[in-house]
Amino acid sequence: MPERPSGETPIHIDADAAAEGEPLAPFWRRVVGAGRANEGLRADWQRQLVAARRDCGFEYIRFHGLFHDDMFVYTERADGTPVHNFQYVDALFDFLLDTGVRPFVEFGFSPRALARETDTVFWWGAHGSPPVDLDKWAGLIDATVRHWVGRYGIEEVRRWYFEVWNEANLHGFFRGTRAEYFELYKVTARAVKAVDAQLRVGGPATSNFVPDGRFSGEQEDVDLRIVAGRDDIDELGWRPVWVEEFLAFCAAEELPVDFVSTHPYPTDWALDEHGQGEKLTRGRNATPTDLRLLRDLVAKSPFPEAEIHLTEWSSSSSPRDHTHDTVPAATYVVRSVLHSVGTVDSLAHWTFTDVFEEGGAGDELFHGGFGMLTLPGIPKPTYHAYRMLGALGDRLLDLGEDHVVTKDRDTGRIVVLIHHYPQEEPKSVPASFDDRALAEATQAKGRPRPLRVRLTGLPPGACFEVESLEPGHGDALGAWRDLGSPAAPTREQLAHLDRRAHATRLEAVCADTEGVVDYGAQVRPWSVIMVRQVS
């Protein structure tokens, strides 16, 4: 075994491959996010989704802008008569279903003809305001859902989810009150259920947890905001926004809630229009802590059987956070997911691609975008994280602080996933905005740890592939910097970067004649290692 570095605890895994294990639901690949509906009509977006479905196994996709003007779903004649046009939506949804990905429908935002205010948020001018006529809105929901049932069949559409709006607690997304959102939910949920009672509807799709009363009233009250400091941010009582009030309202109004949704970004800001706070990330355990709290809250609510879908999540809610492009972002994903096993039904990474235009196009190839794939489709480390998570089996043999051991029920093959999130970083990976300095400092933290993986109960001679994601291997940003950080890479350079981005470190190890694998290594900080049985 390698010599142990001073002060570093070894990662020691000892599992019996012949054990039955417990069921493991792959909530991490249930849903993934994308920017807006119209982007899904682009050829590059579609190519990337095909790859993400193939490599990561994503089952559903959620995006904004279903009813935005560029989808042409709703217009009105001069006399105010509604006109419904589903041609663009059909083209997108046909592609999704052909790819094997189902829509997690977000109803929003208002089409221009119904919007009380227009161009409230994003480069593309989303109309984040309540519809001026709830009867026409209900008619739009009814016509849309009935169109889908007619096109795809009721059994297919019953497998979809219908979420009402996006982050209505934030002023840019909803120029209205909490009561107006609740009324919008009531109208929408009833319209959906009027088509078919088995269709699944939920909300409130609010922004990340807060530790104060800023959202306790009808609209955000900035005076009630706590500005957290670097030392006390994790001592505050973080809770989801509007969820308890939403569930109480729905119970009082006898409304359906098939699922609860919210967005647990581990930060002290969401869409911060006020310039307050330091834009800090919370502790490394923020996400699993929040998800356990939410699970408990829903279990004690009038809707204890409701599914829980976290329909947006990442290390931060900024599309210009340079940490998103780095290896630590991938390690953060793996650690947070594995520490959240058994808490929720989905945790949707925002987003799968940098084909994403909320703030306009990124000004360079690696601009800190949300995506797991760059605009040309080069995989970032987070893509590898989800690909490795997607390889896990459906039986849980062992789950520890820094690893998981799984087994495939049908094939019996074993997959071990290990991560080294260094103790020197107590926070969820800190956001790096103006430049890459903080992202680079984060990636430089930590020391190697000794790893020993011992698996028994294997067929004699069973072989495993050991794949390591680490700085310099599977590291697209590092490869780009090795090229001199070209502002406009040539086609040849992009091809080189793609090859380097796919080049994780590989080695092989096989079981002995007794059916035992004993593998040891030194694990670099921020590494994610998959030990996957291949024969």
C-alpha cells in the first residue's frame, strides 16, 4: 500500500459482491434542466441531449419559456379571440420523445398577449407576470394538455409532470404577490386535472432556501433579510420558500399536489437584484441537509405521499460562475448526490448544456456557464460526474462518507464510486465570478489520500476498469489552458480539446482465483474514481 500522507484519513472500502443489497433509486438522473424551449429547436442542443441521454441516462427534461413568444403557442385576434398554435412545441416534444427523454413541463411564462407586464427578465425578455385573464390562461392550459393527449396518447402524458411557473417568489420571474401565484396554481391545477385526474401537477417551484423572513409576506421584504457572514452562514436556520404556506393553501382549497418542487441552491442568494450579501456558498453539507429537512416537512404535511422534485440545482445559481467549468464542481455533484440518497425523487442539475441564453451568449468557450457541455459540445467534468453516477447499479451494497458500492440486479456486476472532497474546503465549492482566481485556489486545495478497495465474493478472474476524473484527466478547462486559452479555438483545436476532455485516466484490475479484488492507490484531491466491473 502507498505510504499515508500526514494528517490524511485513508479511504477504505470493503464490500461483499455476493450480498443482496438494498434497492437504490437513481434520483440523480430522473430530471435534468435546460434553458428555454426555443433553444431545444437548435441542432447543437439536440445533438448534445442525445449524448447526455446515452451517457448519463437522463429520463426527463425541464426548461422555461414553453409559452414564450418565440414558441408562438398563444396569440389573439384583434377581437381578443385566442389562437393556439402548437407546431413549434410539437417539433420539440416529438424530438424529446424520439430521444427517450420525457418533458417535465413547466407552465410559464405568460405569452405577451396575456402578460400584465412584459420583458421582465432574461436577455430573451421573458414575461414574468401573472396573466391578466385567468379564464384565458385556463383555456390555454386546457387546450395545450388536450393537444398533447391527442398527439401522444393519455398513457404517455400520464407519465409526464406539470409544474406551475418558476420561482414566483422572485420579482423578475413573477411581478405579483404570493396570493396571486396561489390563485394561478389553483386555476392551472384544476385545468390539468379536468383533462385527466391521473395527470401529475405540482409546485411551488420557488428559489433556494433562505434563513430569514424575507418571503414570509405577500412579496419579498428586503428589510427582513439577514446578510450572512462567512463565519455564521451555516449556523442559520435555512428553510424552503413558500412550501409550507403552499401546502396549507392547497389543503384548505382541496387542490391536488402530486409533487412538491423547489430549488435548493446552496448559496445565500438566488436572483439577487438588491446587491446585498457577499454571494457566499454554504457548507459542504447544505444540500443533503436541505433535502432531509424538505422530506420531513412534506412527510408531516397534508400531502405526505407527494413526490419531491428539486427541479433546479447546482453549486450556485449563477450562469457566470467559473467554478462550473472545473473538476471541483464535479466532485461537489457526486458528494452531494451520494449524501442525499433516500431523500428525494429527483435532483435536477441546471443545466445539461451551455446552449443557454438567459444572460445572452457566453463571451468565451469556458465562461462559467451552467452546462455540463460547452456550446460546441465538449464535456466538462460535471458531465463525467453524471456519466459515472449513471453507471451505478440498482442495489446498494455500501454507502460511506466518500464512496458508494452498488450492484446491478440483472447482471450482478459491481460499480464502486469514490470521491475525494478535501477537508481543506468546508464549503460547497465557492463561486468564482469576475475571474478564475477563486476557482483555481479551490482546485489547489487538499492533499492526496490513500485508497484501498477490497471486494470479495466475485467470480474468479472478474475484471474491473478503474477510471479517474481528476485535474489534468477529463479536465476540459485544463486542456484549454494548456493550449494558451484561445479566445476563438479553431476546429482542429476544438477536436483536440474534445479528445482531451474525454481522456480520463484508465487502468485495469482483476480478481484473483479466490474472487477477491484488492486495489490500492493515492487519490488526488477532488478526484472522482469509478471502479466498474466489465467481465
